[in-house]
Amino acid sequence: MARIPGSSFYEKLSRRLVRRRPPKASDDGNSEAEALVEPDGAADAAASATAAGEHGTRSPLYLAALLGGFALIGAALLATGFATTEDAIEQRHKEDLQASLSMVMPEDLHDNDPVVDAWKFSATDDNSRMIYPAIRDGEVTAVAYRVTGQGYGGAILILMGVAADGELLGVRVLQHAETPGLGDKIEAEKSAWIEKFSGLSFGNTPEDDWRVKKDGGRFDQFSGATITPRAVVKAVREGLEFFASYRDALTALPKRTSEANP
């Protein structure tokens, strides 16, 4: 077909007019331009909804793994903290025990460390206790051990020191739950009552005297609190009975110490 002269000019002009043509309004009042924009906005909204759906529907396995990770991190932090303080806590406990032992076994009775040389004595399966020996010049001069009494508020933990001849060197209450202002007079810091045991033994104190005065014995009771001192006296008496029953074994040089000092 023959080309009409100048047709290229009209073609170019037509293209320009088409490009510049204003958008036609649709029946609902929206322009074509807005219609062209809408798909992009809809796509963004759809993407946002998809993202929200992904976050809102995490799988249970993912959530369990996340929770387990936090728990593992927490456990690791706790373990690290315990490991860094364990030695310090153990050293503090040892110092507290040594201080308590010095109150019931004079330091001039031993040249050893009773805590280091402590050993477990088992008379029977239900009658065993830790023994803290005072050793001087290769001989056991005294021993210390714990006894327990049943007071008004519960168990009363007592530490007592006994010389090799059976004489009480000292008695101290380590732990109790007695009534403040009444039963707590068993503490050395609250009264001198607990110090009255020092120097007593079965040799110089008859059996009937190992009671509070209300029960016919020699030990004072507290005003308004008889159960507590009664429990302490009973526990100390039983502690002396324990020593009298196993004196030879308790005053023998501990095996570990005898091996170290042949």
C-alpha cells in the first residue's frame, strides 16, 4: 500500500494527544488514574495483612523453642552466679562453724583444725553425727558435736563441747524458733543461762539434777517459758549420755589424722 505523504507527522501528533488525554471518569466517579493507583494500594494492604497473619500464627513449635531458649539462658546465668559464689559461701560457713566451736572448745586444747579433722560417727543407722575433735600433741583432748531438743517452737539445734574426761566445756544454741523475749533466753547473747552447763558432768551432777527446778532439778526455768529450757536440759543430758556410751571411740585419734601423724 502506498504511504500517504506526511502521514508520519499525523501519527506522531495522534500519539501525543493520546498521552495527554485526561483520564475519563467512571460511573462511580473514580478516574482511570485512581483506578490505576488502586491496585498498588491493594497490594500494600494485602502484603501488610499477610505479614500480620504470619506474626499472629506462629507455630507452637517455634514458640516452644523460643521459650526454651529464654529458660536455658536464665538457667545458665543462675549457674554462673552460683559457681562464682559457691566458694565464698562455703568459706563463710566454715568460719561460722569455727567461731561456734571456739565457744565450746577452748583453743588452747587443740593445735589442729577441728573442722578439717571432722569425721562421722555412726553408732547405729539412726544414731550418727559429725564429730569435731580437739587434738593436741597427737591426743584427743575434747570433742564437739550437735544435739537436738524439741522446744515450744520446734527443733532446737545445740552444739556442745565435752572434754575427754566427760566434763562439759561449753554449750551453745545454734538455731531455734522459740518465742522472742521468752524462749530466746537460751541464746548466749540474750542471757547467761546457757553458760551454767560449763564444768558440769555426770561425775559432779547427780542424774536427778538434770532437770529444771520446776521438775525438781537444778536449772532455772524462764518466767512464762518452761518448755524451752526443759528441752535444752534434756538434750544436753542425752548428749552426755551419748559421750559416756561411746567415750573410747570418740576420744580415739581419727584415722585420717593418725595416718598423717604416725
